[in-house]
Amino acid sequence: MKGQQQALDRGSILIKMLQVLANCEMAATRLLAPLLSLPEISFQDSNDLALIISDEARHGWLCRQKLLEIGGEAALPHAAAIEFLQPPNNLIKAFNRPLKTLADGVAFTAVMDLSADFLIGNFLDPQLRKLAKQLLADESRHIGFGWTRIPKSYLESPSQTEDLLAEWVELALDNFGRDYSRFDRLKLEYGLTRYPVARVKRSFAASVWGKIRKASEEASRITGEKVVILHPVVLNPYLKEFPAIRKRSAAVASA
Ligand SMILES: [Fe+2]
Ligand SMILES: [Fe+2]
């Protein structure tokens, strides 16, 4: 209740985590759906995006089933999406950023789905692990949708691709929440997650950097010239936070 310190035990933390997850899944369907109406969308992109949207709706439904099993409730899909998509309830910044172009959708799936993979993959509780397994089976395809298109997207529009990647990396890092919140400590204490948020964030950033390097190699292969997608300078604020990545990015910059 507002203004009151809510008692948090293992069960209520589990319910809260699943409610947030259910809302994120539903918000993702609402964000991605308008891309299907883009006049320039290809048959292949249309097919792949429609599958992703269908997956996210199923993920929301699976979260709801799990919530019912453990005595929690999920908001109706549309209400849940609104909670994240519209102020003043837009608690997660990333879900208040509309997707307007296919390039947006590519950066979103590349980065945000990857962040989902790290968050969900971090679940430790046996009930959550079972659910996570079902969701992660699809997330790798969603991540692939984004990253396989990044080299082409970069070659067509380098600055737009870099700007979008930089923006979504920032939004995705924010998506992890504060590193040392009470909620995070309780999740660890109750065995609901494997690692502290700071560690998951670090692994996520390292993974993003690895994928950017791979995409750069693919673009270099296509053009026959050395391509560095998202120069380390763009990622500096995050690289400072993650020394291991800074070291590797310096090596790329001087190569
Ligand atoms: Fe999902
Ligand atoms: Fe996804």
C-alpha cells in the first residue's frame, strides 16, 4: 500500500518478479506490433517479426499461468502493457520508447532481448528455472533477428545504426535496475536469482560488446574493408563502468 513499508517475503518477491516479467512481455508485443504496418517491410521481416510478437504474447501468458499456480495475479494484457508504456506508470524507460522503424526493431531485439536473456537466465528458483527455460528457447531467436541484421543495417545507414545501438544499450542497462537495491539483496538471499544485478549487468555489457565486434567483422567481410561498428567512444560511459570491456575496446580501436 502507498506510503507503507510493504513486507517482502520470498513468496511476495517471487510474485512481484513474475508480475514485472509478465508486464514486460506484454509491453514488448505492443511495442513491436506497429512495425508490421510499415510500408517497406519485407515478407521475411514481416514473418519473423510476427513470430516474435506471438512469442512475447505467449511468454506473457506463461508468466500468468505461473502466477496463478503460486497464488499471484497478473493484470489483463492490455492493462499490463499500459502500465509500462504510458506515464506516469512507465517505470521501465525502455518500454516508453516507441519503435517507429525497422532499424528500431532490429536494435530493440538485438539489445533488449539480449538483456531479457541475461535477466531470465539468472533465475535460480526451480519454479522460475522451468519457466525461464520455456522463454529462453525463443529469446535466442529474437536476439538472432536483431544481430543478423545489424551488419546490413550498419552498411545502409552507419550513423543511424550506431545511434540506435548506443541508445538501446543505455536503455537496456537501465532495465536491470539499481545494482544494490534491497529487492536485489532479497532476491539473492531467498535464492531466486543467481548473481547480484551488478554482475549480470557486467556480463550483459560484455556480451553486447562481443556481438558488436562480430557484427563489425561481418560488415568488414561484406565490404572488404575494416569496419568498426559503434566506435568505443560511443560506449565510453558504459565501458568506464565495465573495465574488462574498456580493455578489449581499446584493442579494437588501435587495431
Ligand atoms: Fe519474451
Ligand atoms: Fe523476446
